[in-house]
Amino acid sequence: MNLNHPEATEAALSILRTGEPFQWYVVTLFALALYVYVNEISKRNWKVVAGGLSLYMVHWSVEIINALIQHFSGHALWTVPSGTAFLILVG
């Protein structure tokens, strides 16, 4: 397989799940998202909650597929080698 930038995959794997690039604004964004979900659940606005969770599940699905491609081929389809606050999966 001929890939254009295999070094990007290596760079992303080097910061994968490490605390070094972590930025604390992630906690603020997580708290804001949690507040929105709790607010919508308290209003029993199930369509908004289902829509948000559906979008989140689609994002996780494509990220898991990318991680599986990286695992079996050695290279991911897309990566985030820098400029991220916290890298959970390779993409």
C-alpha cells in the first residue's frame, strides 16, 4: 500500500491517550455538553437527546472503523498528529 504521509500516523500514535497534549478547556466543554443534555432530559425533549446521541454514535463508529483500518494495515485513513487537546482514537 502506497500512502502519502505514513509519518502522520506515527505522530498520532505517539500522542495517543497520553496526558501531555491535554488542555483543560476540554473539561469546560464536557461540563457544558453535560448541562445541555441534563437540561433537555429534564424538559423531556427526547428528540433532541436522541439526535445528539445519534450524531455522537455515528462519529464514534467512523472513528472505530478508522482505528480498525490502522490496526490491520498499519496506517490510518485520517489522523490528528498535532493540534489536539486530547487524542482518544487515532483519527
